[in-house]
Amino acid sequence: MITEYRKYIDPSKVYIPLTDLDHKMANVKVEIGDRVLIGDMVAEKFIGKIKSPVLSTVSGKVLEFKDMIDRYGKIVDHIIIENDRLYEKKQFKTYKPNRAKENKEDTISIGIAPAEVRNVINELGLRTVSVDGMFTELVFNSSTKYVVVNAIFINEPFISTDYEFLIEHSNEIADGVDLISRAGNSEKTIILVDKFMPEDALEELGKAIVERDIEVVTIDSKKVDARDYKVIKKLVKEQLSINLLDNGVVYTTVSAAKMVHDAVRLGIPAVTRKIAITGDALKINAVYEVRIGTRFIDLVEDLGGYNEIKNMNLHIGSFLTGIQLDNDDFAITQSVDSINVAEYRGVDEDVCIKCGDCNDICPAGILPQNIMDAELRNVNYRIVDLFTHECVECGLCTYVCPSKINVLEWVRRAKRRVG
């Protein structure tokens, strides 16, 4: 249970990976001994012809380049920067809001063109701030039609949004949602809120968006049934891809919206973010504001260390589809929203009892149990006939399975089999 709210924004060093899961190559822009400011580009990473900046999150001296494990469990080159604690920042252009409303279509974001918002998001390193689960990158193109923002979960379906954060920053969050919508020339913008959201949080959010063209959709967070998926599917009126960008949907979080506001209005790049650190292996569970580049083991030390547990399981991101690591010496990046460290509880799989729970809960409307059976029997034509490619890998089939079978993994194997 989360019992504390903490800040860890003053580490002695930051460790910033130069590549990630998608960007496999990087062009380094600095040398050992160079002094950098917050927001300085220390490298440029590539995915095909698309370039993304790697920015310093502190001011200080470049100490070394070192191979370390990253949040995806890969060994990649990191740049290590010594924090001089002056926090001098590179100056970026800012766009102040224009609150004048001359007609119904005017919004608080008037005065900044969509292309300018997109440029800021790219230049200040905000492309991949929420990517776990069904969340998308902040990427906009001609097919972008809808923006959906989740104000319910840090990590569906178990860790709720920090409502104090929502109350304190409701105006900035609403402006960030507006800016994201503007960046994509969105036809419709939706914010998902919890049916059980505290009244003060709902009131503050309501006041912040009352004059904006943002629709509020309420979700019952106590039902684990991919309700966000169903809202989005109803919105686009078509089968959803595993990447919602293919459906013209940008799906992100209130934390990302706040970061976009800070970047556009204040010229602040992605240097800190909110993360939830939970699990019975830790002495204290907390929501942190943490400086990007901080090592996770430093946060563990700040929380008082680990409990005496023989076998620990470290999980990053969505509980249903996230990444498991066997090493805690990795750095927090802008795409980390939650980390769980718990005692490993091995559960033996039982045989499938054909209960159909996985079929019933599947938001894509396909039949995971039947697909698993076809994969076990190597029946390729059956895998195709069952529309296996429509699986969005939400993980709910595994979550509900009474036999503790990793149904999702069988469906993934089937997808790979037929391409």
C-alpha cells in the first residue's frame, strides 16, 4: 500500500541511456569532461530516419560512458553526468497562453500553432513519456483524430492516480490535454475519470476543463474489464490495433499532459516524473517525484532498503504486460511510471478447464482459449480463422485464468507463427 509521497530530485549523478527498445542507434553530441545544462542534447537516437533527442536532466560535467542494464533489461550505453546542483537550464522558446475568448472555438491554447506544439514535444524529449500497456507515444500525423487521456490509473488496474497531484495541477493538466489535442488537430478529446474519484479531485478537474472542448467519460475502476479499450473502440468504430496510433488515437496520461504543459508554457524538458514504487519487498511504498536518470537502487536506499525476502520479483510498468528484471541497478527514464518489487510466489499452472473466462473478458472480442488450443496443436489455418492478429496484448486473459495459465504468451506465439 502506498503510504508516502516523496521527492528525489537531487541525485549526485544521473545515468541516461542513449538508446531504448525502439531507437537502436545514437549519435553522441558531447565528450567526457564537457559541462552541460539541463535540456542540452547529449545524444540523438534514431529509429529509421526519425531522430529523437537525449537530453541532460541536470547541469554538470560529463563523467563517462558506461554499459548498464536499462529498464527493458537490455545492456546499453549510458552517459553519466555529475550533478553540480546549480540546475542551470538551457533556454527554450515558451508560448504563453492567450485567455481571450472571441468565439466558441477559441481555447486557452490559442496563439500556438499545432506544428509548434509538435516541435516542442519532439525537441524537449516528450515523445515516449507514457508507453506501457495501451498508452501510445506522443506522435501526431495526418491520421490523428482522437486524444484520450487517462486520469484514473498510474498502472491499470491496481494503482490509482495520485489525486493530490491531480488537485494541485488540474489547470496545468487541462492545458496540457488541450495542447496535445491541438498538436494532433484532434476531432474529439476525452478524459477518462474514475467513478470513485474523490469529490475534491473531480471538482478541481471539472473547473479546469469547464470551458474547454473536452468530454469527460466515467469508468468503474473496480471492474477489471479493459473499459478504456471499449471506450476507444466505440469512439473510432473499428477494430483496434495493438498500437492505437494506427487507429488515429493518441492515448496518454495526466502525468504526460502536465509534462507537455511545462514544456510548452515554461520551456521545461522531461527532467522529472511521477512514479509509483510498490511491493512487499520494500519497507515503504511511495509515490515519488524523481529526477530522470536516478538509479532505482538509490530510491530503494531512500525507502529504507528491502525486507528480508529470499526471492524477489522486480516488475516495471503495467502489471498485466510490463517488463520483469533480475537486476535493480537501472536508471529511471521518462517512460517509467511504476515499479513493483515483491516476493516471488511461484504458481504451478494447471490444465485448461475450458471455462471460457478468457474468451468472455477479451475486449477485442476474439477467443484466446481457442487460439491457445490451435497454437498447441500447430493448426495454422485455425489461428488465422480466429482473427489472432486482432489481439492487443492487454493481458486480461492471463489475469482471469483460474488455471494460472499464461494465456497471453500462447496467443503471442500464435501471432508470431502466422506473422
